Amino acid sequence: MRPRSTASLWESLNRAGLERDRSLWASDTTVALSELATGSALGGRLGELRGRSVLVSTSDQLAAALALIEIDGIARRLVLCPSDLDPAHLPYVVATAEIDAIVTDQPRDLSGLGVACVVQCERTIRTAAVDRAAQHDTEWILFTSGTTGVPKMVVHTLATLTGAIKPAGSLAGPVVWATFYDIRRYGGLQIFLRALLGGGSLLLSASGEAVAAFLMRARDHGVTHITGTPTHWRRALMSPAARAMSPVYARLSGEIADQPVIDHLQSTFPRATVAHAFASTEAGVAFEVTDGHAGFPATFVARHGGDVDLRIDDDTLRIRSARTALRYLGNPSETLLDAEGFVDTGDVVERRGDRYYFAGRRGGIINVGGLKIHPEEVEAVINRHPGVRMSLVTARKNPITGAIVAAEVVLADNEQAFDAVGVENTKAEILATCRSALAAHKVPASIRVVRSLDVTPSGKLGRRDA
């Protein structure tokens, strides 16, 4: 039976004795969840939030995690504010979500938002008598990862967020989760809830923390399960610290997982199950693939009677399940679900044999003289080169064709970027690979070797027009 709230979940685990020795680890402090039995991170002010629409705006993941455990089931609505949200958009969020309380760990002036109830959240649990009886099926409001400009918010419940998560006791042995994601985004929140529901501990990343430092902390805490985007993993696998770990489960999601990154992850963690999953803030968790191959079996679309229905319309993946978000918040004219309850993901797939492969985003196509190109398709070919760690393909304006294909490449051996001869040889080899695998209009007209690529706060490649 699913818990009504994270607080009731915690209490049931505590009664079952599964709460002992479970922790949340930040870079500089540890919180044992057993401390919640006699204390609160909200200074005993949880009662002030009962029935309210609460904005959780913290600079720290640990503070956010403790607030979420306590507020769910107490508040009628919980708005999880990502750390990178432009402060200029806060008035819109407050008005749209009808915010009448704010939980924060930041000593700043929030009076301009017109919210009288402001509760301080700590990174520690202090002794306090707290009534955690759940009275609400709290709405969880999340921001879509691709938000630019005015934020787009979607409505979930604890039930939709945990539909793909197995309950406590389903995994053998002690489980220690880690994630490169921020738990204030959908991908990270999934791992936070997996740790709670599955009876495990969780290692949290820190803002600005070096990848090597995070990986060493993961090793020191005995992380068994770790997740991130393919971009997270490409950056992590450049660090020798990755080989200091020995997880039993490593997962990619949030972007297309091409074969090179799957293979590299498997070779780095030979004893791990390497999985890639399709999930989004709107569609929820759709499926997980663990057979070591990119794409997903065509049988996933044909099967019926399961938890998730998949459909391909106009080459685009659509998903229907009890895990999808309920609606968008604040724009009644924008429909999340179609008439049959499917979410249009905007992800284009193509079938080759008995398998579907992701080609790219419907809105990310490069048009070269009327011929369409998915950047991700070209990147997957470039990434096959053993000397390439990651790549980014963009459109560059051209007076004749309208656009040409341009590529930026990060080499596996970053020192090679200083070797002009080696760089030119590698670029020639990449072009040869592209010419043999791609149509002529898809071959990059230019390749530039760079030391790094921009990454968004949600862990994805920062795509933009050149």
C-alpha cells in the first residue's frame, strides 16, 4: 500500500525498524533520518504550514529534502523551486500557485512578494514536538527542466511521483543512492523518493562541487546506486575518480543515451547493471532499458495491460500512465494530456528492425536547404570515435542553405587539445566516420575542439544556435 505522504512513509518505516542508520549526506554534514522521531528542521513551526500553498525555496538540497519530508501531507500545495530560477519570476510563481507561505534557508528580504508566513528551514533537526498527521493529498508543483522565460509548472501528487518506485525491502542488502541531479528537479526528486520509499540512504551533490570530489564522496559512503544524465556521466567518466567506485547499479536518463556512453559506463563499472530510462517532468517515468543497448525494444509499444501505454504518432513518442503529471498550472488553455490521456513527449523516434531509437527533439531540428537533421543523430556518430568524450552539434547560419551543421568536440584526452597535429588528425578521423555513417547534408561543415561544453542546471547539454 502506497503512503499518503512522505511523513506517513517515514513513520511506517520507523515502526518497521527500517529507519535506523539511514542518512542524508551533504558535502559538509550528515542528517540521520531517525532524528525526525523527536525533532524538526522547521523549528517546530510545521503547524503554521497546514493547509497552505507553500513555496520551498532553499539554496541547499539538504534543507529542501528535510522540508519536503515534513511538509508533504501537511500543506495543500508544495511548490519546489529550483535553485536556478530567476528571482524576477518569483512574483509570477507566487501569484500563479497562490502561495501563502514560504519555507527558506536564505536570510533575505521576501517582503516584496506579499507573503506574510515565512518559515526558516535548517540543515539540522532540532528537538521539537510536531504533529505530522497527514490531512492533505498534497499537490507537488515542479518546474519543467527546459524552462526559459516565464516558468512552466506542472502538477503531480505523491502517487504519480512514486508510481514507478518499488517499496521498502524490494532491493537486497543496504542501498546507498547518489545522484548528480538536483532533487528540486524531477530527475533528482525521483531518486530522493526512491531512497525514502526503498529504505536507503542518499548522497546529495553540492552546488559548485567538483565532479571528482563528488565521486570520491560516493566511494567513501559506499554508494551502490547512482544516476545522472548522459552529459553528467560523460563528464564524470573523464575523471579517474570514477574508477574508485564500484556500484551495482548505474543509470542514465534525461537525454538520449547513445551506445558509446552506455558501453563506457559498463566498462567502467563491470559489476553494475547499467540502465537507461525515459522520463520527463510531464510524462513521468515511462520505462527502463537494461539490455545494454541504446534505444528500446519495439515490444514496449506493442504490449498492453501494463502500467504504461506507449504510442508512436507522427514519429513522436506518446505516453499514458498513472505516473504522468495531472495538468499544467497557470495556463488553462495549455493542455498536457490529449483526449485519450496521452502526453506528447516531443521526442522523435525511428524504428530499425525490432528496436526504436531516439532521433532527437521535434523542436530541435536543423534545416539545411530544406533537409532536416537531428543534432543528436550526428552527435551519436561523433561520439563513437574513441578519442571523443562528448560533442555538441548546432546550426550555423549560411547565406546559401540557410544553415550548416557545426560541431564542438571535447576530447577524451583533454591535453591533446594543445597538440595541433593530433587535433587535426582526430578531426579528419571524425569527418571520415561521419561521411561513412551519415548522409552528406548531415556531415559537419566545421569541427571545433573545445575544453568543455555548457551544461544546464538540470544536467543536459546547453543547446543554442551558433
